[in-house]
Amino acid sequence: MTDPMSDVRTAHTAELSAAELAAIRALLDGAFAGHPDGAFTDGDWDHTLGGIHATIWEGTAPVAHACVVQRRLLHNGRALRTGYVEAVAVREDLRGRGYGAAVMSAAERFIRGAYELGALGSAEEATGFYAARGWQVWRGRTSALTPGEGIVPTTDVDGWIYVLPVAGVPLDLTGTLTCDWRDGDVW
């Protein structure tokens, strides 16, 4: 087996062809089919677009993917420029071989180089993976800044949001973390 890290390719959404985007979407649909949290939706796909994709390919088929998109998260009176990780997936037959770690290493490199904070919403089975990489569970309350109702609690994701502190920004992991608004799943 080759070192998966040496095979990671990074590209902005705008640099990917329609065929490459369709192949990534197919990987994500397959990876999340039958998932306890639900299938990969059109809304999830929309949240994945417009960022930097880290992928590993076998020929014309991606086998691993993670994406970093920019968001603003509010904490302690600051709007933090956040690299938010979306759509982390590895083809089922290749899980546990370092492919997920390889695409996350690339994503984390972008986060550490360009953002004040990294954040993501974790599935239950991935919490150990992220914790082992230095991501920390947000122990405080979460909320969303909505266009019509202002700040609204998002208690359904409390305990599932992980952050990667960078750039020396002081964080109170027991405080409130508020995400910017987007359609679909706000986190």
C-alpha cells in the first residue's frame, strides 16, 4: 500500500470539473447511505461547495474526501473566521487504512494556515477519530444566528460539534458557540 498522504490532491470547487464533482458526490452518497444520521442530501452537498476539497483518487474515482469551507462562528463577542470541515468520507472497503487521516491532515493544514478556528459536526462513530487528531468537543451550548428569529439554540447538536483551536484565539469550551445561518442543517 502506498502512503495515502502522498496521494492527496487539493483543489477549490471552481477547479474541479463537472465529472469530478459528480464522482465526489457519488462517493459521498455511497459513504452515507444507510447512515444512522441520514443520507447525504442535496443540502449537505450545497454546504460542501465553494471550499477547498482534499481528495484521494483511484483512477477517475475518489476514494476519500474532506472539504473546508469558510464560515463565521460567534464566541465571546467575536466573529471568528472559521474553517468548517464538511463531507468527510472514505470508501467503505478502504476505511481504517489512513485515507481519512490523510485528507483530514490536508484540511487541517488549510485551517491552521488561514483561519482562527476549525470546526465540524461529528457523527457518533467518528468522535474518537477527531479527538485523536486534537479536535475538542464543544461542551457548551450551541446556537444559530437566524435571519428571522435572531439567535436560536441548536440543542440537537450539543455535544457533537468539535473545534480545532488555532491562531491563539482564547476559547471557553463551556461557553456558547453560534454559527452563521445557512439553509438545511445549520451545523
